Amino acid sequence: MKSWEEELAPPNIPRTVGKTVTVSAMAARRRSLRRATLMASLISLIALGTLAQVFAPLPSFSSRSTSSHPTLKKSISPRFEIDEDMFWKDGQPFGIIGGDLHYFRVHPQYWEDRLLRAKALGLNTIQTYVPWNLHEPRQGELTFEGIADIVSFLELCQKMNFLVMLRAGPYICAEWDLGGFPAWLLAIEPAIRLRSSDPFFLEQVDRWWNILLPKVSPLLYANGGPIIMVQIENEFGSYGEDKAYLHHLVNLARKHLSDDVILYTTDGGVRENLQKGTILGQEVFSAVDFTTGDDPRPIFQLQKKFNKPRKSPPLSAEFYTGWLTHWGEKIANTDATFTADSLDKILSINGSVVLYMAHGGTNFGFYSGANTGTDESDYKPDLTSYDYDAPIRESGDVDNAKYKALRRVIAKYSASPLTPVPDDKKRAAFGQIKLTKSAFLFDMVDEKALFSEVESENPIAMESLGQMFGFVLYTSEYSEKKKKSVLSIPKVHDRAQVFMSCTSESRGRPKYVGTISRWSNRPIELPYTNCGSRNKLYLLVENMGRVNYGRYLFDKKGVLSFVYLDGRPLYKWKMISIPLHNLNEGQKINSIIPHAHPNYLNASSHRKLKDGEDNLEPAFYSGHFTVNKVQDTYLSFKGWSKGVAFVNEFNIGRYWPLSGPQCDLYVPAPILRDGVNVVVILELESASPHLSLSSIDKPDFTCGLAKQNIP
């Protein structure tokens, strides 16, 4: 019996990084087989008396030809294929050493910079997801501009001599809101079944891929582009067994991409996942992923059982360089030497590999996802930072132990020297930024031109209101008893801050009475106020990111049940959508942010702001800082509580230093400008007593308390 190495790795195949092998025993063997096949065919033709016809003169291709028998050059079209348990690029064996780098997590002006760093790491292939929700945030409103300009990103990859593995979805996971599905899918009635052969779901998928795939088809390798492989779904074996759904995706992909591209699936390297997630019988290559440090040999051997004979080059499509982090956890990290040694084990047996992540980047806007544990109330939202402890850090830094260790390993298997490593980009600390409370959120709600309002007997989910991200304010009224009342919300996604006020007191501020969260859903007491009229109840509900993985993927937001007061349902609700723009929306929505800056507020709004008044009431704070030389920076939110921040109206993401571990938000230089730069934050709870932020030049992941102590 052959050893693992003999079974998995063809002998004498030098690994290639960035170019194909020029001399190869396997290539020679392959050419020898082809010559033998050709000679056998010629002998057969001679026997049949057809040789003269085979070598008959070819007709002229042009009436303007100067010769009736023009000299023809054999044209070899670009080709990337699988054979003899290897990848072949233009007839030569090829080893993939790739890395995930997501265009939607990097400012477009930094795409080239991050790709240069990936090139210097020794990568020859870039793998990226395509998030449907980024490109179609609202049904029928498609965007392929700015950070969503996937064609420009792919063309840049090709310009920099990268191949591309495109993870087209429609589901991507990726720690991205709803696994990349657009949230408006959740508003379709009756409810559709995501990731299934439900015809109503497939109708939407077909419409999306009928737009996406023709855009990327000209960029396939066979058409002269960089795309060598296109992934079907993502880790479906960890979710379901609906083979009809997977076959439908394959047929749709072939319709637009033909047979000239390798379709592939990626599943965890255990038998059960591969049985459920692979697509046999349709020439779909099955790749695997597994825990960093696992012995790759038995997993690659198992992979062979789910590919056709001689069609199973060993490929770890997600080699984890680090890990994700949720709010309330310690920042995740993995040892550089351990990670590098694990990579070496794969490359030493001629395995191909894709680093997940090569560069993580940032979950700008509201797009960070979430995970769940034992049930859907065990909710774990992801950080704004997607640093991932990757070798190329969130800000692009590569002067770190992990980058150097991985680069040393990759260099061992490179057929040519690696490109020089770029210097880390300089960052600036612009100092303290003084802020002013510029508006209470509840006061701005009265500006009807900015806000949409819906009335209903019962609360309505955020998606059904047409509000996909951010916040919804639910209001109702009730008659007070001569004792405290108990408020409960059986199902709130994800966090409701509860306020109350007396309707007869026109100047009274709403009073904060507590928070009901998805993960610690406990009733709260509403105090007796002796109002003399009806009390008004406010529920400010925050969407903290939809679940991106697992059985609770169908994750609507808002108040999803009755609201009970002393055990009785409370009726007659108003739902007010808070218009905060998300990533890549820009001025496509009538955002509240420009109106939250003092320059836009009228005098009556200012009179409502009383010095020293806090009351845990959500408010906007704004300020500015001057930049003489534009460079990357971080905004530190130490001393603040929880909220969302905007720089020059760009949504840089959520902050929550009380929960941690992330203390600050990354601000790439392209967001800034020479001169005055404006910061606006929506603080949901307590402002810093100093009413200031700090612009710093280093990331900080030391904030936070235990999550269970935070409502």
C-alpha cells in the first residue's frame, strides 16, 4: 500500500508561486501520453485511407491573402483545469497559494495597496466573496460603484498578476450581515426558505445571478481574465441537504459561465459535511477546510472520495490565519509560528491552500454579522474590526511576526524570489477632538420630512417597514395604574432601550427606565409617575447585525412579538424608521446625519439642549478636527458607551467600548480631506464626561467588561 505522501503527491513536482513550472516530469509524462494517443489515431486513419484528407491544404481565411496556403500559427487559448489530481494552468502543473481579501472590506483607494502586500507575501491567487446585499441593498436597486465595483477590483487583480477564485454565493457567511443575503428577502410574504429549492427563493436568486454572472463572465480565465474558479454556495454541508438547490445553482452558473471555468464547493473536512455539501455528477470540484493545525493528509484523502478519480488536487480553501471576535470577548489571535508550521505541512505534500484571511479589513457601516450558540437568544454580534489576526492587519500593516513567518514558509516553495515587502503606511494622531451635543434623537424625530412613520395595532418587524439596518423607534401609550407596571418583550432583535414620558408634560424629557436585550431578555419595571394622563412608551430597537451562519439564519429585526404590560398585550403602535445611511448608500437615502451637525440645526433645537442633562437619552454629538497631511488614523471611544460614528458622512461603524474588546474605529485616509473634517456620532447611552474623542495612531483592543453584565 502506498504511503500518504505517495498517494497524495505526484513525485518530482516543484511547487509554483506566481508562475507555472517550466520543466516537470509530470508535464513530460502528460505530453508523452498525448503523443502516444496521437500516433494511435494516425495509424487508425492510415488504415482507413483517410490520411490524405487529414493533411489536405486548408482553405484561405481571407480573400486578401497573398498566398493560397497561408502559414498558420497554432493558437493556444488560456486554460485552467484539473487532471491527474493536480491543477493545470496553460498545460503546466500549478499550485494555488492564495488568500481571501474582500473588496467590500477595504476602501477602493486601498485595493492596490493591500494587493501589493498580498503579492509580497507570496500569494498567486486572490479569493473573494460577492455579498449580494452590498450590490442590491433594496430590491431592484442595483449598485456596482465605489466599494461595490467588483469588476474594477477583478481587473486590478489581473493587472497585478493574480488569479481569482470567486465565491459568488448567493450565500457567503463571511461574518457579514445575513451571510450576504439582502435583508429585504425577509420581508417577502409568505416567508421564503433561504438556502433551499423553495421556488420563491430561487426566483430571487435567478434574478440576481442573471445580473452578476454576465458581469464576471468576460473575466473568466478562458476569456482572458483572472477568474479560474467560481464557488457554488458556501459550506452548505454544515447547513442542509437540499441537493436540488445546489444542482439548480450549478445549472444557472453553467448557463452563464459555460464549461470553461471550474465550479467548486467548500465544506468542512469531515464525511458528513462533504456528503451533504458536495455536488456529484456535474463536474463540480469539492474543496475542503479544516482547523489550523490538523493533519492535512487524512483530510485530503477523504476529499478524494468526493471528487472523480484523478480530479482531486488537495486544496484547503480556508486555511485559518486567525479567527473572528464578537463583542464582549477577548480579541482572538493565533501564534505565528504555529500558523506557519501548519501551512508548511500542507505545502510540503504539494497541497494547494488559500489563507483565510490574508487581509481581513473592516466591517464598515452596519454590515457586520453575528453568530448564535445553543439557541437564537445566545446571540453574538461581530466587531466592526475584521482584523482577524491576519498577516496583513486591518490597517494594512505587515511588519508583524505572522506575516514574516508565513512569508518564509511560502518562499521555500516559490519558483522565483518574492517581491519586496512594502513599508507599513504611516498613521497620524490628530489629537483630541472636542464634541458638542447637537441634537437629541427624540427631538429630531419630530422633523417629519426626515422620518417615515407607520401605524399598526401590533409591532411590525424592521424589514417590513423597509428599514434594513440601524434603528427603529416603537412608540405607544398606556394608562398608568397606582403601582409599578412590568414590561416584557418575549422576542426583540436585538436590543431595546426603554423610555417613558408623560404626554401632558410637553417639556418633559423621555426618561430611561431600562434595556431589554436579546441575550438577557428580562422584564423591567416601569415606575409610577403620577402623570395624571396617559404615559408614552418609547422602544428604541437596534439591529446589531443579522446572523450569518447556522440554523437561525432567518433573522428578522425589531420587535417580533407582542409587547406585554402587566401580562396584557399593548396595542396601537407607531413605528418610526431612523434614517442612518449604510456603507455604499451615500446620499441615496435622506440621512439624518447632515442634520445632526450644528451648522444645520435651528435655534429651537438648541434651546432643548440643557447643560448637564444626560438621562441616558440617545443624542447626536458633533465636532471637527483639522488635517494638514491626510493619513490613516483611529478614533478612540474610551469613556463613551455605545453608538455609531460618521466621519465626513462616511459610516465608519459601531463602537461599544463598554463591551469591548474594540476601543476604537479605523479611519482610512481616503475618507479624510485636507483641512476641516467633521465627526458626528449617535451616542445611545452616556457620553464621555470630557465630551471628546481622541485621534490615535494605533489600534486598541483592551476595552470591555464581561458581556453577561451588559444589557
